[in-house]
Amino acid sequence: MKVTKPKNEKENRLLETAFQLFTEKGIKSTSIQEIVDNAKVAKGTFYLYFKDKYEIRDILITRKSEKLFSEALSKMRKNHLQNFSDQIIFIINYVIDELVKNPLLLKFISKNLSWGVYNETIIKLYDKQEEKQDGLYFLFLKGVEENQIKLKNPKVTLFMIIELVSATCFDSILYQNPLPIEEYKPYLYEVIRNLLK
């Protein structure tokens, strides 16, 4: 009797294989045929889950970014930080340090780190779970409210912080522009703290 593997397992294999190929060869140089051959699934199976290789790339960027923030939140909670600005800086610092350790992941995510918090369409479609009440987005909104920080639009402020980190750290980590990342961090964190006053 033939045992069929669960659909999730095939989907996960496709995602893992695509990530490996994308980071090794680049997205343009990777074909769907290579992804399915390496994942050991039929080509039709790919299209059950994904429209094309760019959709699987977008899902991977979203998931990898979301995972970075989730791990950062978990570590931050273990450190029992009370000050809201310190919490946000801790999370950002953790994410930056992880990207420094993994330049392939940094290049893959490129400057799209905010997708892990703001790409709601992909998160809802492919993570198949309710909105996370313990995620960065909710921590930020709750912290702004509890600390009575007067922000015109907290959602936009969080987006701006993540985009600032994403764009500037990419250049700082990979090209030491405008400074090497360790020299750049104090400037970045000062700007973030000023946004949260």
C-alpha cells in the first residue's frame, strides 16, 4: 500500500529547496524544474502551492523575516527588559546580529525586512494562523499606548523603523557604507530612541 506524504511536507520541501537554490544560485538562475527535481516532487505539485518562483520567493522572504522577529522577541522576553525603547533596540540589535552572521540570508531578504511584519496578504495566506497577539506589531502598539508616546500613527512609525534598519543595515553590513555595522549601530539606535520619545 502506497503511503502519501502529507501536503504540508511537500510544501515545506519545496520552500526549503527553493531557499537553498535561491541563496546558492540566485533567483533568476534557478528554474522551477530545478526546485521540483531537488525537492523530489512533480512539477504539478509546485503549482498546487505557488503561482511561480517569484511567489515562493516572496513567501520565503516573509517567513524568514518573521522568524527573525519572532526569535528576537523570544530572546528579549527572557531578558525581562522593562523599558519600551530598550525592548525595541534589543529586538533590532538581535535581528542585525543574526543578519551579520548570515550574509546569504541578508542578501536574500535584501531590503525587505518589513515583510515579516507588514506583508499581511502572504502571512494570512501561507501561515494559516491567526494574527499573532504576541508579535512585534502588537508589542509595539501596546508599548506606545502604555508609555503614552505621542505618535501620530504608531503603525507607520514601526514600518519606518523597520525600513530604516533594513535599508541602512544592508549597506552597512555588506559594504561598510556609511560605516561598518558596529560603528553604525549607535547612530541608528539614537534615531530610533528619538522616534519613541
